[in-house]
Amino acid sequence: MAKQATQTAVPASVPAPVQPRSPILHVPEELNEKTFSPSPATITKHDEIAVLAYKFWVERGCPEGSPEVDWYRAEKELEIIGSS
């Protein structure tokens, strides 16, 4: 006789597991560098930093924690570009 696998019900009081979020906020589709063609009136300095920091984070393999590393790097790079 085959043994049947029993499934244990999870009580309703147990919350569903939470998926970890990336340390950098999600970049909205309208700011995605592949589809976004900014005009000076629509993009802010904060947006520029966010998009560049996200790009750096992805290049580093999307590690957990330390989002400020990419943010500060993006700020510095944009300062250098702006001052040249």
C-alpha cells in the first residue's frame, strides 16, 4: 500500500513570508534608462542620482544592504560630470 503524503494546513494567523526588497527603491518605468528620454523639465537631480545608483547596484550584483554605497558613488559621479 502506498503511503500518502499529508499536507499540514498553515493557520490563518501565520503571516505569509515576506520577499526581501532591494535596498534601492524600484525605479519607475518612466525613469528606466532604456525607455526614458528626459527633458530638463521632467527630471530632477534626485531622479538622476536614483537611476545611476540603481545601475551601479545592478552592476554590483544586487547585493543586500549598503544602498548608500551606490547612492554616494552616483552623487560623486554626477558632481564630476557637472563640474567639467
